[in-house]
Amino acid sequence: MNSDPAKHLDPLPGRVGHVAGIESLVLDGHRYFFGFDGRSDMVVSPLIDDPDTMAAFASEHIRQTDGRHEPDYWADLVAWAVHGSDLVAKDADREFDTARLRAELPLPGSHVLYLLDAVAGWDESLSKPAEVEQAYTRLGFDEEDQVEALDHALEVVRAHGAPARPDEWTVVRFHLGSAVRRVPGNWTLLFDPVGECVAAHG
């Protein structure tokens, strides 16, 4: 857990001063708050497990459209984020279990994949190894079809297993593995188990 005063919490690199709101998730029964810039689909804070610390962090590092606000203002938004979300319709979609993340590849289109993109991004400029490019070609996907390729590959691998579908598995392993390695700050709490799941599949 990270309940140090906000001044000791490092912002995520390059993500200070965003206009953003507050969201939350539950990991292994414990609630974490974070700043989220909905216009950019970008997470703009570390995971913060204390409401007062989240409010203080937001006052220092996050803005609203009318500028900076004091922690008391942010405290109301933090409280709202316990029961409300602009990202998911059902609370169950933002509840995660480490053991399950280690055991099961993410569902295509799932909230955990959305958050992985919002935290680390699907880096379209990332050079693909030859085997990944060849898998793309055999599967009929172009370079710009990154999200579609990953969703398709995940669906197939979840249904048939990695050994049975090597091209799809090559796509899954490359994109998930690359994104997890770019995860900043303590978001590794949520995404390291995803990386462990990928590694365990070979």
C-alpha cells in the first residue's frame, strides 16, 4: 500500500497538469484511486490507496477545466469514485484478483486491457520482430490493425490454447509483453500478474 503524503508520491512521468477526474478500482479487495484524463484516455496518477492522499495529490498535480482546486474539492470527487465511474457501467468490471490475472489471459475488450492501454499505451511506433510481422501477414492484419489483431488473437488463444494457434500467440505475447514492460510506477501491482500470465503460457 502507498499511503505516504502526496508530496512524496511521484507523478507518472510526463503526466502532470492534465485536466482529469478521479476513478477507482479494487484489487484483491483493496480500493485504489487514480486520476484519469478522459479526453486523452490516459491514466495520470499512480494508484493511491488513501482518499485524503488522492485528494492532496490531485490538488497538486491534476487540474479541472477551470484550473487548480484545493484538496477539499477533490475529496468530493474521490468519494464519488467509490460508487461511480465514467469508464465502466458495472462495479464488477473494475474489480480484479491477482490470482485470476496470473491464471487467465485478459478477455478481448476487457477493462483491464483498456487500463493497460491508458497506463502504458499500445506503442504503434514499436518495431515488431520479424516473427510478429510474419504472424500479422499470415493472419491478414496490417500494421495499423494493432488493437483488432490483439483482440482477435486473444479470443482465439483463450479458446484453443497457445500451442494450437502459434501465430495468434505470437501477437498476444508481443503486444501484452511489450505493454507490461512499459507500465510506470506502482501500476505494476495490477499489470505484473498479467505479464506473469503471458510468461507462463510460454
